[in-house]
Amino acid sequence: MKQRMKQPKNMTNTVPFRIDVFTIFPKLVDDFCSESLLGRARQESLVDLRCHDLRDYGDESRRVDDALYGGGAGMLFRPEPIFTAVEAVQPPRPLLLLSPGGEKFDQDYADHLSKTGGFSLLCGRYEGVDHRVVEHLVDAEISIGDVVLAGGEVAACLVIEATTRLLSGVMGNEVSPVTESFGAARMLEEPHFTRPAEFRGWAVPEVLRNGDHAKIDRWRRAQALHRTVRVRPDLIERRGGLSNVERTLLEEFPCVPYPK
């Protein structure tokens, strides 16, 4: 598998972070990325998203697919429209093909992409793309997990949102990407509560209402540990296990209830 590209040096956010998407359904990606924080980031020129319709580079009938050599079910994207589109646009690299056979996309990968200054995504459909695209054009293949979708557009939206929210200025609270699930602590996030203090007999934990911020911080870390140990013990193992301080926190603060 191809290696991730090295981080460019001295990158700043003075230039919009450019993302190019090659797809036969550009409106699907563009509409999703026009809402919420990502939409605002585009309006404020923090993110420059460009969606390219591969059918514009197809044959006279705008067709981009054909039958498989050797037979088999389904259709395959031909190499010519994809090569022509990429060579005409000259998008930022790396160019990543969304594929079930790719390297797993996770928070570390999103963090890596957020430091590249820009990247591009190729969305497959049908049975995928001609392998010559994989071999000679894209830089890597990435996968959002062990699931098959009808095309790469939904996965592209996931990659774009996970990456752009890590850019400076995109989120209102710069601390959020650090403290939330899979952030710097590499744990799941603790549970959160808001008003009212009591709802249908279920009360917000007293520790969150007593104003002792040092104790609140310890409670939050303990709950993050409880949740991670319960749901994703592999993350704890990846960190080298629990420290003595963390074990003490787990004993000090019981785990809040979760569905069984």
C-alpha cells in the first residue's frame, strides 16, 4: 500500500484549505458541505471545496463506465474520464480513492490530512474504478470501515467533515477537537448534561453542580475512562493500559449508567 505523504513544512491557514472531489454526483457532496460549521468555513474562505462532475469528462453521451473485461456483474469506471479530469484540474495531492479495500480512515488519518494544506478525493460507483487508476493515478486508497456503500460520496463527506473541523478557525471552541472522543487523550468523551437539573426524576450528577472545578475535571476524566474501558478497551491497550492515577480515579467516581 502506498505510504501517506509527508507533511509540508511551515503551513499556515492564510490560504484556504483546498479539497477537490471527483464524482458523478457533485451536488450530493456540495449540498452536505454547505451546511453547519463546514458551510460557514466555506463562506469565510477557510475551506475551498471544489466538486468536479466526472461525466463532464466522459464520452459524447457523458458516459463514464463500461462492462468488465472477463465478464462479471456490474459496471466499472473507465480510466479515461478520471485521468482527463485530474490532469485538467491539477488538484491538490494526495489524491485518495474511497474504497472498501483502502487503509482505515480514523482520527489519526484526519489529523494527518488537516496538516497537508489540501487533498483530493475520488468517489467510485458501481463496481469501482479501473485498476489502472489505482496503480498509476491515485496516491492511496482509504476506507471508512468494513461496510459497502453504493458510492464514495457519503464517505467523502465523512472524510471532509472529520478533517476540516480540525482546521484553525473552523470550530468556535479550539479546545473541542482536543477534548472530544479520539482527541489528544485518545479516549472516548465523557457524558454531558444540560438544564434542567432534574428531568422526570433523573438528576444531573451533583459533582457537576457544586462549583468545584478541580473535582469536575477529575470526574470527567474518570467517566471518559469508564466509558472507554467499557466500550473500546482496545484504545486503553493502545495507550499502554491504565496508570495508577487512572485506576484511583475509577475507584473514586463510579460509572454513570449506560444502556446494557
